[in-house]
Amino acid sequence: MSGTHSRGALLAGGTLVLLLLTAASCEEGDPGVRVGAAIVGTVEEVVEAPGSVTARATATVTAPAAGTVGDLRVEPGDRVAEGDVLAVIDSPELRQRRDAALTTLDRLPPRAGGPVGDFTEVRRRTDERAGLAFEQAFAAADRIADPALREALRQQVDAARAQYRSASAAVDAAFRAVQRGVAALGEAVSALSAAQQLQARQAYDLADAAVDALTLRAPIAGLVQLGGRPSPRSGNLPALVANGGEGADPPISEGAYVAPGTPVATVVDAGRPGLAAEVDETDVLLVQPGVAADAELDAATGATYPATVRSVDLLPTASTAGGVSYRVRLDLGEGRYTDGRGAAPAPRPGMSAVVRLRVRRVDDAVTVPASAVVSADGRDTVWAVRDGHYQRVPVRIGIEGEESVQIISGVVAGQKIVVAGADRVKPGGEAP
């Protein structure tokens, strides 16, 4: 369970008390038993959860097609602005496709002409070439690794094919009109020429867009890290290769071969780090936006960082222990060392943390030490001193802190109770 309460410790302690009560007795004046009193005070309930430092935003750019890193313009740690060029991928195949499409476009005459008897054959050849060009365009689009770009290019091809079919239908209508003597043959030939021009232009635009995608730009502003996001280390060489060269230094360099989808660079916006805590389902209903918290980092021993809950995820995540937890996102403040050494270092994304969320607080409440509450017959009880003797009293508990517990009913302020050594007390025993 990721979240921890004083409550769980109390129940476990109560079970131990019951076991010991069957084998131990309380002698009068037993020095192991300490009597105190319920007091009025403040109780604060804390939920503890594991967490980690998060970046404000991260974005990884990948190679859109197979090729080599022709121009790497950044180094690890460089600060870039949104839109800055990070690298250029050299893909001869895509450039050859663009050059071929441009050559086809340039060779088309502005107008086509021919005898009526040749029109049907000309249209057939044109439709065949158009169909082949669209198939090649779809194949080129499918090689693009980025899903958004690939879908955009496929939509362009679909639109171009629809426009060509519309133009081809217009050609057919015009030709039939010529046959009926309604229109001149020149209109049909002009329509056919326009369809050819449209098809060639769309094929070139698609190929040119694929080449433009080889220039990788920063999607956000931030610091550069070459390659993708770090993943767990593996001694398996194929696994390292699949992870984009993890284990190499640097993972990406000029001249290196990249397959479609290979991470080339990651941009991290760490200007305002945050926290992500995994809160157990038994505690998450107590956590609301605005709840204050403190975080302790494994990397900064002795330092405390203030935090505030920003949001709580609606959908759960499976915990490593097999339970269910919910991710709580917090804004992280500047930390300080508790021994007075001053400001703590700025955390880095991914650092482990223990987050203590102060979920509830009550002032002017009747409180008893947490050690005074024991469980008996499934009920919370305390040992009260009445008429000079110990008596087990059922109580109703409110907010549970780490050291003290709010008592809603069963005990009043000032009433004498056993605050230590409850395991040595027996009903009716004489109190000191």
C-alpha cells in the first residue's frame, strides 16, 4: 500500500495488546504503566506516498524515415526555443522521389491536343499513370514514422485522388458532349490536361512535404538531451539497439543510421518542476486540490520541499504491490535544509521522493496519544481511570495524527487515561 496512516499502526498494535492481555497481568503500581489525561489540542492527519519529480513538459522528436543524421545542430544541455532546428536527416530515397515528381511535373505540357480518335486511349493511359502515382504516394506516406504527419499526408493523397477523379469525370462528360456536338473537342482535351497537371502537382507536394519532415525542430522550448527518454538498463544488446542506441555516448551523432521512429532528441522544459505521487485507493478520497504537502528527496538528504496538490487523476494505476493507486500531481516549491544550511539544490526530473500530504486538521479537539488507543472486540478503546480503577472505555475516533488522535466521543478533556503500558493493564486493576 503506497499511502500510510497512523491508523494502520494502531490496529496492528491493538491486536498485539489483546494477545498480551491473555498472558499478562497488571500489578498495583506497575512502573510500566503510565497514566496521563486527555487534553484539548490540534490533530493533523498525514498521508504518506511515494513519488518522483516531474518536468513541466517533455517532447521527443523521432526520425520520420530511414536515413542518416546528416546535420546535428545541438549538443546535450543546449537550451533551444520552440521551432529551432535540432537535426536534419539525410534520406536519399525521399529526395529521389521528390526529384522524380518534380521532373514529371515539369515535363507536362500546358495543354494537350490530339485527334478525337486518340482521346480514349490517351485518357486510359492517363488514368493508369494516375492510379500508379497515387499508390506510390500512399506507400511513401506509410513510411513516415510520425503518426500525425503520416495521417496528414495520407489525407492529402486522398484529397488529390478525389480531385483527380472529379476532373476525370468532367473530361468524360466533356468528351461525350463533343460526341453529341454540344461542345468542342478542345474542352475535353483541356480538362484532361488539367487533370494531369493536378495529379502531378499533388504528387510533388506530397514528396516535398516528406522531405521537409526530415528537418527536425524543437516542439517546445527547453534543454536538449540526445536520444529518447531513459529506460531501464538492459544487458541485452538487441534491447539496447531497439532503445535508440542507449549505452552509446552520445546515443545520436552525425552520420549515424536511424530507422523510422528512432528517437533523435528529447527537449525537457524543467523550468518549474513538479511532483507525481502514487496515493493508495484507501487514502485518495482525502486528497483534494490545494492540500499542502512536504516532500523529501533521496538525492537531498535532510532537505524538505514544500508542495501543493494541483490535481488528482480520475483513472487508477496498478501498483507494484498488486493494489490500486491514483496519481496525484503537485506543484513543487524551493526546498531548504532542516538543519539551517540554507537552500536545497533544485531537483531533477525522475528523482525519487517521499510525499507527506497533510489531508486533514482539527483545532481545539479532545486528543489522546496514539499509544492510548487499542482495539478490543473490533472496537477502538482506551483504558480510563474511574474511581481509582482501570476501565476499558469504547471511543469514537476522528482525525488520526502520527502522535495523537482526535476523540469524538467516549472520553472528555481532563479525564485520566493510560497513555503507556496499556498491554500491562487488566480490567478492574487498581490505578496509582
